[in-house]
Amino acid sequence: MTGAEKFVRYAIAIGAMKLFPEWTVLKSGRRSPYFFNSGIFNTGKKLIELVEPIAAIVKSLPYTEYTDIIFGPTYKGIPLACEVSTTMWRKYKMNLGFAFNRKEEKDHGEGGVIVGHSLKSKNVCIVDDTMTTGTSSGEAVDIIRAKGGTPLVCVIAFDRQERGTDTDLSAVQKFEHNYKIPVRSAATLTDLITVLEKDVQSNHPTIPNSKKALKEIFIYRQKYAGADIA
């Protein structure tokens, strides 16, 4: 089992990867047969399980030796940035700063829109939970550049590999095209499908409704897949 498959299985087990959430509508307005919610990683143990594969990717990238700051877009990127920075020190002895943005600029106290380490003249790795439209990560790039930093790469927990409403490119591909910044992920829709396929083929399946979920996800993917897997 790959690290990505292990991550997906854990997300399913704790309910962070929901199958058949008919009540859930994506930001795009589409109704999806699955939904990744990083907000369910809401205890210390769960957060570590979310962050460690992200930190492992950050460590493996050629940009890592040049990285100074881990940046998390508001809101779900905030705990990720803090914990990835902590994990980089705890596991790899890399002492990276962390920062995140406020939704509204503060005009008292320390002021400004950035909380945490200064971004000026720093190389930055953006971390976020997923990229449905790329909006929050795109805003992060603009903020980092406006504050004098250089965004090098974006690492997300889960890539839906799903095209936007006005393009054949997936959200990740569109982000990479628009900002010229690479995106890496701990797991993808392809990994979710692999996990479900293995469960269906197993003599002792452990994922409820895995066969039905797999069927619905194939239908959804055929309709909305990004150009990277279409």
C-alpha cells in the first residue's frame, strides 16, 4: 500500500473522505459522490496524520533547500502551515518559519494582513487542504508576492483532478498555468479510486458501499475529469 493509499484509507475511516454525500454541493455548484473535508482532522493525532504526508512531500521537493516559510491560506491552511513547520523541525531538523493571512487587514497592534513570520525576501511553500477552484491558493500567491516573498511551490492534501466550469484544465492545472508554480499533493482522486477498487476486489472489504461508491465516482469522473486524467 502506497503512502497516498494509506492516507486515503485513514481519511475514509475517520469520515474526512465522505462517500455519497448527496447533501454536499461543491463550490462549483456540482453535486459530488465524494467529498474531502480536512476539518474532520480536528484532534492532535488526526492533524498529524494529515500533515505528515504533506511534510514528506515538502521534504522531497528540490525546492526544499531554498524554502524559508510555510504559508497557509485562511482558513483551513492555517493549522496546516503551523503543523507542517513543526513537523519539518521535529522529523527533519529543518527550522522553517510559518505564516498565514487574515481575511481583513488589522489596523492596530502589529497591524497588517500577515500573521507569523515576515515574508519579505523569503522563499515560500504554500500548503492547503485541497484545490477545488484554486481561488484561495491564488490569493495566497498574490499576498506573498505583494509582501515581497517568492512562492516556489504549493502542496495540497487532496487533488480532485477535476476540471473547472469554464475550462478543460483541472483546478491544479489552471493554477499551475496561471501562476507558473508547481502543485504537488499527498493523494488524488486516482488514489481514492485505487483504494476503492482494491476494497471491492478484497475477500474482506472494509469500506461500506465501496462498490456503489466506485461506480458513482467513475460516472462523475467521466463527466468532470480534468485534462490530466480524461
